[in-house]
Amino acid sequence: MPSRYSDDLAEICEDAVQHLGLRNQAREQALPASREVIRFSANAIRAVHRGEFEEARQLLDRAAQRLKDTEAIREENPEIYFAGFMIDARKEYTEAHVTLAVLSGQKLPKPQDLGVEPSAFLNGMAEVIGEVRRYILDSLRRDSFDGCQEFMDVMDEIYSILVTVDFPEAVTGGLRHSTDQMRGVLERTRGDLTMALRQHKLEAQLAQWERRQSGSSG
């Protein structure tokens, strides 16, 4: 026999199911969009390392369009828009944009330029330190030292700025953890660059000495 709460319970359940259905629809829309943004951003970073800056820009334009497709979710289902997988997508998108700017010598974008929240932007910028390390190591393997110290300085500046952002991890999206990781990347890169420059200097001095010896013996 129905209780006096039957109608109320039915109404509550119906409203909840309707609300959760809409949230699930938003999630089903956001998931593929986030995956595509991450994929386009990763491919853009690879293009940047190959020196294919125009291709990187085109890939980021495609990522931007997919992010734009999720804007309605922000208003209607903010809990989905600010879910971890969506924040990761905006972080990767930021990382790709800042990496492109740094390695191509262009002006840095701002969060409002990319349409991402400051916490995602800062975490994405932290990851750029790792991409600059990759660029420096690739250059050293080619015995190319031009610009390496300048890029090392950029890494230092990014890290120095990020460590001044002193808020709880829940506010910054785990920025302190990101910067702690990047500190190790920074120091390893500094060591690698210092050793490579010293070796390069010694090789240059040895070559000069050998030329002198060859000249004097002649």
C-alpha cells in the first residue's frame, strides 16, 4: 500500500533522473571533445619540435574549435566542464600554445586569449619546462648550442614565476605538485647544458691547440 510519501518520492526521483540524464548527456559530449583536444595539442607539440610551426597552429585551431563546442556545458553543467578530464584538456591545450610561442619566438598567450581558467593555464605552463628541456637536449645531440642558454633562462623564469603562486592545491589544481616536479627537470637540464658547454669548450681548445701544433711542425 502506498505511503503518504509516495507522490513526493516519485516526483523527487523523476526530477533527479531528468537532471542526471542531462548531466550524462553533457559528459558524453565532453569526453570525446576532451580526447580530441588532447590529441590535437600533443600533435601540435610534436610539430613544434619538428619546426613545423604552421602545422602546429592549424592543429591548435582544430583544438580550439572542439573546446568552443564545450562552452555550452560550462553554463548548463559546470560540474562536467570543470571535471578532471576537461581540465586536463585545457591544460594540454595551454601547454601546446605556450610551447609554440616559446620555441617559435612569439608573444606568450594569456589565459583569456585561450579561453581557459588561470589554474589550467598555470599548470599547462609548468609542463612547458619539460618541452623546453626536450628541445635543448635535441639541440645538444645535434651539437647545436645556439639559443640553448636563452631557453634555459626561459625555463628559469617560468619556474620562478610559478613558485610565487602560493595557494592551496585545491585552488590551483595541483600547481605546487607540478612545480615541484619541474624543479627536478630544471636542475637536470642545467646540469646537462653545463656539461655539454664545457665539453664543447674543451673540444674547441683542443682543436685550436692541434692547429697550432700542426703549424709549428710545418
